[in-house]
Amino acid sequence: MSDTLRIVWSSIYRAEWDETPGQYVAQGIVAWGRSRRLARCEDATIGFKAYLGVQHYDPARWYGNGEPVAKFFLSIFLHNQTLTLQTFPTLPQALAALHEYHRRLAEA
């Protein structure tokens, strides 16, 4: 893990829910069909910025099929350009992806 990657957690973040993103919806922290950022991650030395968060997605809102679901997300930017937006069932998986992206970009 790099010493240059700084993660600042929001006051709404709850470590005990790292495996259960639906808790943020159940507790009213994330509204139905919406998202909330849980952390801002930055490495200014390489122009890297990322956000970790939780989102609730209801396919019916977009005339789709399937059950509503809450997931964690990771969005990554390099020099203010979006590189990726991915979702994960658990926060540890999103954090692992964050650190892997950062490692690769820092080594480039």
C-alpha cells in the first residue's frame, strides 16, 4: 500500500456494514434509487482521485426487470478524467480494487 494514497472517510461511514450495503438504505442514509459517497481517496502526486460509496439501484426505475439492490461503488479519476466506475458486493472488495488501481497507476 502506498503512503501517498490518502483516504478520508465520511461521518456516515459505518465499518460494521462493510459486508451489507443494504444497511445504508435500511437505516435511511441512502435513499431509494440514490447513492452516497463514503470516502474520498486522493494521491495528488500522480493526479489520482477516487470515491468509495454505496448506491441503491432499482431496475424498475428505468423500466427494467429485477430486484432492487444496494452495492458499494468505486469511481476513479486520473487528472480529472474518469477511468472507471465499478460496483462491488462488499466494501473490502472495493478497497482491494482501489489499492490495485492506485498501485498500477503509481508504477506507470
